[in-house]
Amino acid sequence: MTRRKKTRSLADKVTIRTGKRKDFKKWRHENPDQVTSSRRFTQKKRQQRKLQAARKLARQDTEGQAIPIHPDASGSTPSRGEESDR
């Protein structure tokens, strides 16, 4: 005689769901204004963002070269009047 395979979840067999995860997900989707993150989560994310910004600033300060975006007026670049004549 063979054994029946055990099911991991009874979710398919249950017809009435109250307080289950799927119901909560549905409610959360329907009422986004009533859903708020916990204080602990928001504090954690705020701290992570601060750390990320500090690391980014440190990276920008230590790496790379300073490139002069607008160098002092030199004769090598044509002026606007010369470009329109072409």
C-alpha cells in the first residue's frame, strides 16, 4: 500500500479565511492610507540612508580628479556667432 503525499499547506482546502495572510494582503492593497510602517522600520531606513549618503560623499572626496567644467575662456573653442555661420 502506498502512502499519500503530505500537503504543506491547508490554504487550498480552507474555504473561509479570517485573519490569514492573504486576507491581510488584500485588505492592505485596498486600504493604502491606513497602512503605515513601524517606527523601528522607518528609523532603520533613515539610518541606512544617512550611512549611504556619508559613504557616497567619502567616495566622491577621495576618488577621481577634479575636471574643470567651464575652464577660463580660451581661444580654442569657437564662439556662438562662428558656429551659426557653418
